[in-house]
Amino acid sequence: MSTSNRLWTPTFALYFTARIVSMLGDMMIPVAMSVAVLGLGYGVTGVGLALGAWMGAFALCVVFGGVVADRFHPLPQMVGADAVRCAVQAGLAVYLLLGHPPLSFVVGTSLLGGVATAMFQPGLTSMVPQVAADPHRANGVLRISQGLATMLGPALAGVLVATTSIGLAFAVDAATFAVSGICLLLVKVPRFEVTGTESTWHNLRAGWHEFRSRSWLWSVILIWWVLGVLVWGPIHPLGAASIIEVHGTAAFGYAEAAFGAGSVLGGLVAIRLRPARPLFSGGIAMFLFPLMPLAAALVPAVPVLLSLYAISGLGWAFWGVQWATAVQTQVPQDKLNRVAAYEVAGSILAVPLGQVLAGPASTTFGVHPLLFVAAIAGTGCAIALVTTAPIRRLTRV
């Protein structure tokens, strides 16, 4: 870990740049993919399959990514993942510019992108203590950068698909991963010392033991399963169908961008506040999050729609800073990649299920009723966060 008290060292600046640029690319994907699949004529079901393939591959592979990262080092793994993501998005861009790709091709590229992101993800958590002397402050700054990316990525994708072509949007997306990989190549941090030759299975079991021994950790993940199936999974395909039908393609991108703008504000607030019980405070902020599916269900005038998305993003970002800092400071550094991988896999695995079910469910029940259910479920998850004893009582380290 850096011994400097300054946050903005050259190492952190490179890591910050890589993270915000790669996040920009990640945030372009849901909007670009939703518009592309709907434009190709594959409907809400096709959007759910494409996004679900990405998320499912990610969730299933991220645990193995954590084991490899703990065994060696996450940095080269992240660089390789960026190279694969760049190639995948560039290939999809070329096909979209030259022809009409079948749904199977789109789903296949999503699968590859999800696997590569699974190899990239574990390092996002474990690298922070190595590149910053103050993880809480660094997480606040990174949450702001994530908010900026969440704001700019969907807006950029929306503008590109509305004014140029969907193929160009994916080409720009590919370029973001190239920039991220170059920045990570320049990051210099100490390598891990390999102290044993344990098998992958042994490392998986060791990571699982560390994960399940912390009741606050797995309690949050159980709550996130409900959130994933009923809220995060359906929100992109259903939100896209609902908002695009009323206000057009660009408005959907702007709504996602407004969520990112709120995330910036939430990150700024989180930097200033260091609550004694971080997850309890974050749970209170999560009561703002259900405003996003509620806005997508009501589809009010564009200014109101954007305001509700922004307020939702504020609550989401404040929770995110508290959660990331808790994981990074409560788990030993040499086990952090594996625990973070279980945490990410557990919280994400339900999302592709919700995405895949969104299409058939919307055909049966309708888009807007399902979005109302998502708003109610989000509120229920916030209640669970503030009432579950291990989560509520966890104190700041």
C-alpha cells in the first residue's frame, strides 16, 4: 500500500483513470445493447437474453477470477480482461455496421464480455488498498467517478444511437476498454508473495469459509438476491421499453445519465460522512433507490423522470461507498479477492435470472405492473437492510 498521505499519487491517478474509463464502457452497454436488440426486432425477450447472458457469465465466473487474483495478482488479469472486452465490442460494432447480426451472435458476444468482466472485477476491490493510503476517501472518489461514468456512459450511448448508428456506439465502447488496459499496464504496485501451492478447490473453500463466517456479509447478499431478481434484473429491459415508448430512445439514455448524476452527489456526501454504523446508514439511503423503477413505471414528464432517477442514484451511491469500505476494511487483504468474488457473484447471480424472466413476465403481466412490483420490492429490501441485526450493528473500522 502507498505510504503517502496524499490520495492523488501517480499510481492512484492511473488506477482512477482506468476505472472511470472502463466503467464508462460498462455503462454504455445496457443502453446500446437494449437499443440494438430492440432495433434488430428481437423485442424485450431478446434484450433480456442478451443482458442476462452477460450478467450470468459474469456471476458464474467471478469466483474463479477471485481465486486466480489471490493466487497471483489481479493487475495482469485486469489488463487481459480489458483486451478481450475491447476485441468483443469491436467485433460486434463491425457486424452491426456491415449487416444484421442474429440474436445468437449478440448473445454470444455478451457471454464473452461477461466472462472477461468477471476476470476484471475482483481487482476493483482488492486494488484500492494497494493504490490508496485512505481506502474510505478513495472509495468515495471512486464512487463519484462511477457516478460520472454512469451519467456519461448512457448519455453518450443514447446520443450516438440517436444521431449516428448503433455500430459506432459499440466502437466507442471498445475504445474505452483499450484506454483502461493501457492505464493499468502503467500501474506499479507490489506483487503478492505466493506462499503455498494449494489447489483451486482448496482456495475456493477457504474463500467460502471467510465469506460465510461474516453474517453481515451474507445477510446483505441474501437481500440482494431479492433485489436482483425483482429490481436490477428487470429494470433495464422493462425501463427501456417503457421510457422509449413514451419519450424516445434519447430519453432513456438521459434517464440513465441522471441516475449517474445522482450517484456523483451521493459519492460526495459519502466522502464527508463517516458513520459509526456504515451499513445501517447506507440502508437508510437505500430507501431512495426504488424511485428509479417507480419513475420508469409512471413515465412522467422528462424533467420529473430525470429528477427521480437522480435521487435514486444518490441513495444507491451512498450505500455503495459504505458497502465497499466495509468489505475492504473487515476482510484480510490476502483473502480479499476471493471474498469479494463471492460477494459479487452472490449479489449479481440473481440479476440475469430477473433479466431473462422480464420478457416472458412482461408479456403475461405487462411492463408497467412489473415496474411497480420492482419499486415495492426495492422498498422491502431497504427495510430488511436497516432491521437485520448483523447489518445494523456492524461498526466502522
